[in-house]
Amino acid sequence: MLLRTLFHLAALLALPPLVVGLVNRTKAVVAGRKGPPLLQAYFDLAKLLRKGAVYSRTTSWVFRAGPVVGLAAIASAGLLLAMGGAPALVSFGGDFVLFAYLLGLARFVTALAALDTGSPFEGMGAAREVTFASLAEPALFLCLLVLARATGTLSLSGMLGPALPGAWGEAAPALVLAAIGLFVVALAENSRIPVDDPNTHLELTMIHEVMVLDHGGPDLAFILYGASLKLFLFGAILSRLVLGHAGGGLASEALFFLGILLFAVGVGLVESVMARFRMVRVPQLLVGASVISAFALVLLLR
Amino acid sequence: MTIALVLGGIALPLASGLAAVALARRPAAAQAAACLLLCAGAALAIAASVAVLLTGEAAVSVRLALRLDAVSAIFLLAISLVSGLGAIYGTRYHSQAEHGAAAVRLQIFYGLAVGGMALLVAASNAIVFLVGWEVMALANFFLVLTEHEKREVQGAAFLYLASTHVGTLALFAVFALLRHAAGSFDFAAMEGVRAGGVLGARVFALALLGFGLKAGLMPLHYWLPPAHAAAPSHVSALMSGVVVKTGIYGILRVTGFFDAPPQWWGVVLLAAGGTSAVLGVAFALAQHDVKRLLAYHTVENVGIIALGAGLALLGRARGAPALVLLGFAGAGLHVVNHAVFKSLLFYGAGVIQHATGTREMDRLGGLARRLPVTAALFTVGAAAISGLPPLNGFASEWLVYLGFLEALRSPAGDLVAFAAVGAPVLALVGGLAAACFAKVVGVVFLGNARTAEAERAHEAPRAMLAPMAVLALACAAIGLAPAALLPPLARAAAAWSRSDPRLLAAPALRAGTSASLVSLVALALLLLAAALWAWRRRHLAAAGRAAPVDTWGCGFTAPTARIQYTSSSFAELLLGRFSWAVRPRGHAVRLEGPFPAAATFHTSVPDPVLDLALVPIARAYGWIASRMRVLYLQRLIQFQMLLILATLVAVLAWGFVW
């Protein structure tokens, strides 16, 4: 048991950059390119961690605290996440509220760090990020409420645990809708197409990327690693939700990581076949996700 | 024994203003003495509240008609903490040596307001309660009027006075009705009144009007932003932090009298709470005066408290102890939490005003370098009010969430519907609050100074920073160890619902276990952040830190402070989602002709209730009244007779019909 927990913790810490590599590889394959190596994100992180840092003279301690607190918040949210076939390290009724709010804390400090530079572009990015995030929040909660209602449990581990197969038997339509809603939220929260384009080069059109323009060296490494960790967290939830956990044996471990792989490929495919939405359309997408999940919840009211 | 402490907690603040008068020749000593008296009273009241909360036994004095039970103790704790720290803050913020008679007046009415509040939460008799209520309400009027030479202050104070009197009128009716049903003005006699029928409905509706006006529940919030913005900052902290809570206390107290409150009470409170929370934060986003913004956030937080209270009422109507416990504990803890972080934020706003002479956020910027301590403390308060872990705002909002989740699990479909609406509403409010405070901290403290005043700002004296530090520590302490607070909150919930404490023990234990795991994750967060910080520090020392450079301007090489995002531009995208309620008005003087005059542009956000409903109605009434006056002035005696006759007929008709 302890060994397994350690394995999950190691996977949580080690795998996230690989997920980013998988997304990029998928995009490259669809576009007919060879693409960067799968492990490119690790190389980038290693390079950045070796570097020194340059700070703008406008910035204060808030700018330095942003990446540190942001990464710490996302990583501690990982403690609440059920991986493989096992429950999470820490699990209690209502833990998904803490999960969502820890991600909120990461966003709050990142936005503050962006505003600390005094750059209008970074202010613009921060404004967009908090706007879209506060619209994504109700959608995320509605999805999780669907899971809680369908499984009759209130912790992330319980919602994605042994009660889930039974819930799929009884309330498959609602869970499908919730999974769709959650996927949209995952795309929005992780600044992916169609909400934000991680590859764009025009600051005016960026959301997340423009907020971290002034970070460099280890700070940028913390931010990039935190972003991949967050992507991994959403992938893990979706993987457990859609594939279940197959009894908790070794098979469930394989199934879980297969799910993450599928998630990465799915994100990559969406990015390949879609353009990003115009900024004014994004709220409509997020409200749409809320409506879908609200409808799923209505299906469960009886 | 405890009741003596309570008595001290009421009497010392009431008398504290006298010291300021008696020693008026030596202003510094006078203010110190008044502050000491008030703090001594606050300390006694805190001791009494803690004793009551720890033992669960009420302190009673039948002869004085005082009774401090666990419900009152929560409120008395918040009142005493905020008022004591506010008095210390006030010694430098509004010093008697500098302001003379105005400071004396302020201290007299500050003491009266605090004493009145302590009296009303400890009262066990409707008459005593109303005496405390009016002392508080009137003292507050004079507190708002501290800078009475300013026109906007006069307007705000008058609006407050009119509103509070409407509320008091409703309260007279509430207690008259209860007296009629119970046969006595004693609260003890009123307990156990049956809620069914017309009486219960009337009492609840009137209580919601009277207490809701004080609490600032939408749409009864209209007086709150101008009044809280007009008062001196430590008075704003008192008003926003605790005076509005007396409205919550009243709603809880009156609904506590009834044995089985009908379900619709809870539903109405949930609806009012949800509306206040969402619209409160939406209007806050639109503000650019930092104190008005904080005042609108009070409306939001009162909404969150009302959500918790509504859940608890719903739980009592349905006989669901877990719902009662979680709803009440969430509401009760948020009462204390909001008092703590809202006072911290208002003190911070006071420091900003003191240092720069303005409350306009768009004229500030970059204050974190000039006021590092204030910036750090304000940021803690901002994160706490946004409900972010590991601070106290998260703990209480999380309890309310747990209440909604409890409803979600119930087999009954309608309770699930409340959860399906309530929890996402709370999530939306949390996201919006975080956005709003990212804007406040970002625009005021971060980036570059936008004006010369912001450039010249200076850090506040220690007497102003120390109270803020205490409050920030309280934010962290409550946020890190919420589990310790659940037993006292469960005692208060039992006292309020008059249910068997054993029924509430099981859900309290479950919530407590979960809360200790929240602490665990919070601890992990802090350790991780500290470790990362330490590693980077060592690494950068080794790798060498480059000299500071200018912010990357994306190729633009001549940036000024004025190209930064302002509070309006930061909120614009979000406000577009709320254009059905929040409609900023722009006032522009454009450049025209070959030699244009200076161009200006400013925006304001009309409050829908005040500016679009009440003011036009009052204008129309004034117009009609002035027409009538003409008739009087023409000495149309017949017309006056006709009016008297019409009134008589109307009164008689009323008598016959009812």
C-alpha cells in the first residue's frame, strides 16, 4: 500500500511534462510535422532551472511569490487526487471544494504577479484569466456535483472510486454530459484551444502566456511545471471518470495511465482541428459547459 | 461571574467617550484613556464570550434582562475584537491632538455604538434590545457625520438615518406582534411561539425588512455603500465588520424563537443571500473608490452568511440536524471571519487614504514599494475575503459548501435543487471575489505609481499597523485550524435551534475531522512554498542575479505609468457579463475645435435601487408635496377640511375591514 502511494506520488511529480509532450506530439503528427522530442518539456525545465533570473525594477516581493505559491498550491491540490486504482493521499467529504480553491489560489497569485510588472499586456492577460476562470468555476462545480449526486459520496476519491461503476449503470447520460462539461473546463483552465492558444506569438491575443512574459529562469520553470501539473490533474480526473478504476489491481493502474494518454491525445486533436474562439465567444463556451452540467444534474433529480 | 464581565463589556465602552471629554485639555492622554477604557471593556467582553462558547452555558442576569448565550457570544466576540482594535487604530488615524472636537465627538459616539451593540446582543428582553439597537443606530449616524462639512457625507448620513428609522419601525412591529403572541417582552417567553399561520409570516417578513435593512441584504443595501465610504476608516470597519452583523443577529434571534419555522423562510433567506452575494460582488467589481468597493463586498459577504442561515433554517424545517449544524456553523464562522478581514481591509484603505489623500484606485499604483507592511497585510486580507486557502474565508465558505453538499445527498428532490443552485452560485461568487481583489491589490499596490501623490506615499505609524497585523494573524490562525472552532459553533447551533446537542454532535465530529484534513493540506501548501522559496533563494545566490531591468514592453520602448491596466479596464470584460444589472455611465468632455478645452472622462455606476428607484420616487413625492403646499399657502381652508375628512374615512374603513 505504502509502495503504491509512493509510486503515485512519484508519477504525479514526474509525469506531467510528458503529458505536455504527448499533446505537442499529437499536434505535430496531425499536422504532418515531426515535432519536438516527447521529453522536450523536461529539457526545457532542466535548462530553466539551471539559469539565473532577471527581475524588472517595477516588481516587488509579490512578483517573486507568484510562481512559488502557485506551484505549491497546484501540487498540494494533487494530494487530493485519486490516481491509479487507489484513493487519494488525503480524502474527506467536500475535498473537491479545497481542490478547486487551491487552483483558484494559484490563479490569484499568478494574476497578482502579472499586475506587479506594470505592463499593460500582462494586466490584460490577468483580466482575461480571472474573467474566464470565474465563469469556469460554476461549470466545474456543477460537474463535480453531478458526480457527487450520482455516486452518493462527497470526496474526490469516493466520487471517482468504487461507487462509480454502479453510477455508470444507473446514470450514464448524466455522467457523459458531466464528462463533456469537465473536458471543456479542463481546456479553459489549462489555457488550451479553443479558449487560449499556448503557441500564439501575438501578446494582444494571449491569456495565460502573456501573464508570465516577465518571468524567467527558475520562476518560469515553476510556472511551466505548475501548468503541466494542472493539466495532469484534470487528465487524471477525466481518466478515472471515463475509464473507471477496474477493481483496484494492477490493471487499474494501466487503465489509469491509458486514460491520461487518451486525454493528452484528445487535447492535441482538439487543438489540431479547431481554431481558438474570438475572445467574446469564450464566455459563451463556458456558460454552455455550465448549462450542459446543470442539465446533467437535472437528470439526476428524482 | 461571567455576567459581570458582560456588564463591564457593555458599560466601559459606553463610558469611554467621557474620558475624551474629561481630559480634553491634554488630547493625547484623553484619547489614550478613552482607548484604554474601550479596550478594557472589549477584553472583558471577549473573556465572557470565550467562556460562554467553551462551556456552552449561558451567562444570565434576570434582573438586568441580560443573557449571553452561545449565539450572542459569537457576535459579541466579533464586536469586541473589531471595536478594540479600531480604537487603537483611531488614536493615530483620527487623533484628538489633530482633530480636536471632531475627535472627541467621534470617540463619544464610537463608544456609544460599541456599547449599544454589546447591549443588544446580550439583551434578553425586547425593550432592552431595542434600546441597544437605537443607541447603536443613532451613534452610527453621528459617526458617519464625522466629516460633516462635506456635502456627500451629509447626504450619506441622512440616507442612513432615514433607512435605519424605517428598519426600527419594522422592528417595533415585530416585537409588538411577538409580545402579543407571547404575553411578555421577555425573549424567554417568546421562545416556542408557533410559526404557522399569519403571525409567523408577518413577524418573519417584518424582521426580514427591519433586520435586512441593517444587514444590507439586497435590495435593502442601498444606504450601505455611501455611508460606509463616507465614515472615517476605523468607523467603516466597525460598520461593515460588525454593525451589519447585528442585522444577521436579529434575523437569527427572531427565527430562533419559533419552534418549527416553515420551509419557505429558509428558501426566502437563501434567495436573498444568493442575490446579495452575486450582485454585491458584481457591483463591487464596478467600483473605483476603494472604500465603496469594500462596502459592496460587505453586501456580498452578508449574502454568504444569509446562505448559511437559510440552509440552517431549511434544516430545522426538515428536521435535518446536519443541515442545521453546517449552515449555522458556516454562517456563524463567516460572521467572525468577515468582521476580521473586512476590518483589516478597511484599516488598509484608511492607510492608503492617509498616505496618498485619495481613495480613487486609478490614481494609485506601486504602493507595495512605499508601504511594504500595509501591502503585505492588505494582500492577506484580500486573499482571505476571496475565500482562498489557507486563510479563514475558505474555512467558513467551505462549511456552507458542506451544507449544500449535505442537501445534495438527501433523497428529496427539492433539497437537491437548492444544492444544485446554491453551490455553483457560491463558486461563482468566489471566482468573482478573487477577480475583484486581484484588481484592488494589483491596481493599488502593484505596478507603477500613476500619480505624484502615490509616488510620495509613506508607511503608516505602528499604532495603525499593529491592529492590522493582529487581524492578519487571526485570518491565518482561523484558516489553519478551523477544526478547533467546530465544537463551540456546534454549541451555538444547538442553542439557536434549541435542539438536542447530541443530535448535532455526529455531523460536527464529521465536519471537524474533515476540517483537520484541510489543515493538513494547508500545512503541506505552506511547507512546499517555503521549500521552493528557500531553494530558489540558494540557487539564485549561486547562479548570480542580474541587475534589475525595465519591464518587457513587447517592443514598446517608451512606457509610462498610465498605460497600465486600470481598475475599470481590468473589470470591463467581467462586467460585460453583468450588463443586465450593472450599467456604468460614462461622462465625457470631448476634444472639439482647433483649440480644444481640457478633455475629461469619468465613469460612475448608479446603484439600481437607490439611483433608479428610490431617488426618482422621492423626487416625485417631493413634487407632489410641493404642489400640495401651494394649496395650503393659498389658505384653502376647505381643502384642508377635505383632507382631514378623507383621512378619517380611510381610518374608519380600515377599522371596519379588519
